[in-house]
Amino acid sequence: MGDLIARLALLAPATAVVVLDRLGAADANVLFVLAALTLIPIAWLMGEATDQAGRHVGPGIGGFLNASFGNAPELIVALVAISHGLPDVVRASLVGSVVGNLLLVLGFALLAGPRGEIDRASASVSLGVVFLAALLVLVPSAFALSGSPNRHSLAELSVPFAVALLSARVVINLRLLRRHRRLREIAEPGESTRWSLAVALGVLAAATLITAFVTDTLVSSIEAFAKQAHLSTFFVAAVLVAFVGNAVEHGSAVLLAARGQIKLATEIALASSAQVAGFLIPVVALLSWAIDPLALAFRPIEIATMVGAAAVAGTVLARGRSSRVGGAVLVSAYLAVAASFYLVGDR
């Protein structure tokens, strides 16, 4: 019980941020920073609750829970941004999440861990999903080069490509999720179920609800924050918001790598990027029809960085072994991408 109470206490700062926002007691800069910081422990709590629930229901339903809630923070950010009429923020945050996992998370994991073997087959599948996502969104993105990228006809054109991408991902998703769970169980043999199923689902529901409120604060303040900080909204969404959404993957991968579990660490980074590219992007596009249809009309730099990140990661891992030099290459590539995001500005 004490363990559960300690974890639920992670929701208190987020509640305080929501209250500050509703009372108008803080400016946009403060609200954005506080909301971003409080989303990190909530995302971790959601991951913990999902993992605990999965231990009760077995790998099949557990895989469904992981697919549904594993990327819940990024999904909520995207849907809230759509409701605020910020489609460019949605696309930028999704691309930033894919690129961040492939370059920053994987790079730091390789730097923190020892030299060792990685699963080349699983890595190839994950990188292939990213390439497939970039290929499928290329068509609606090409039509967006002339005219408004947010016109309704492009949103309609995006639907079959979203369905195709989601279908392809679903075919391989269950296998990868089960594989990921087996690796985690091997890495943590002494860990047992601590929460009942009802408690795990209750915590997951509470964390999801407060995430929605905090995300509303984050998205509401993003434009004002970007203006006051002299940054483009694109940079804030693709770098800062994406980093917050991936905080759990960042911490987990680096920590496992530092403990010598380099195969699992690379699996987390690669599988997370594939999950965003192959699952989250089409799901957001399809769910957006209940709010405001979103076109999968990415900017050339967004598609180029997704393809480039996958290519660099594939090159670094081509020999099937990790290396700190490879990690340095990936982190350096991410810094270059972040600099390019800063320079190109908004659409």
C-alpha cells in the first residue's frame, strides 16, 4: 500500500499545474515548463500501471494494453493539439518522437552500455516500419507542396495510407510486443506482480485523465512559450514536446544499457520508434476525424529526417554489435537534426 501511495503522489504536482492554469496564476512560460516537467513522472506511472496490469492478463491482452497505453502521452498530446487547431504541432511532435528514439535514445543507450550483440532481425523490422511510414506519407505530403497542407481533400487522401500503414503494423505488432515482454522478463527475473488488476487499471485511468488535463495546459501555452522564448512552434513541438513524450523510453533504455543489458536497451529505442511511426501516426490520423481531420502532410524536412535517422541507425547497427563510437555518431546526428529544426522555423 505504501508503494502505491508513493506512486500516486506523482499526480499531485500535475494537479497543482492544472489548478494554476485554471486560476490564471502563472504565465505561459511557467505553465509550459511545469506542465512538461510533470508529464515525465506521469508517463512513468502510466508505464508502471500498464506493466502491472499486463502481468495479470497474460501476453495477449497485455500486448493490447501496451499498444493502447504505451504511447498514451504522445497520443494525448496529438489529440489535444488537434482540438486546439494546431496540426503542425501534431505532425512535428510525432516526427520528433520517431527521430528522438532512433538517434537520441538509442545513441545514449549505446554510450552508456558495454559493447555487445544486438538483435539484428528485430532491429531490421523496426527500421523497416519507419521506412514504410515515410514512404506511405510521402504521397499526401507531395500534394501538400502546393496549396494548404491542412485542406480537407488531403485529409481524405491520407485515410487509405493511414489504414495501410496501421494494417501493416498490426500484422507484426503482437509478435514484437510479446518479444519485448519476454526480454523484459529475462532482464528482471525477480520482479513480481505488486498491484491487483483493479488497482493497476484504476491507476492507469487516473493517470490518463490527469495527463489529458496537463496536456491541455501544455498545448495551450506552446505558442505563447515559443514566442516568448524566440523559438519556432515547430522546434518546440519536434524537440521539446517530443522529448517529454519519450521521457520514459529515454530513462529505461539508458538505465538498462548502464546495467549491461544492451540488447534490451536497443530493443526499447527501436521498437518505440517503430510504434510511433507505424501505429501512432495512422491512429492519430484516423481518430482526428472525430475532432478535426488531420492530413498526413509532412514537410520535406520531416520526412527527410525520419528516413535519415533510420538510415544512420541502420548503418551504426549493421554489424549486429553495439559500440560507443556508434552512440556518439547517433547523438551527434540528433544535434544536427535539432539544429536544422531550429533553423527552418515554422511552415
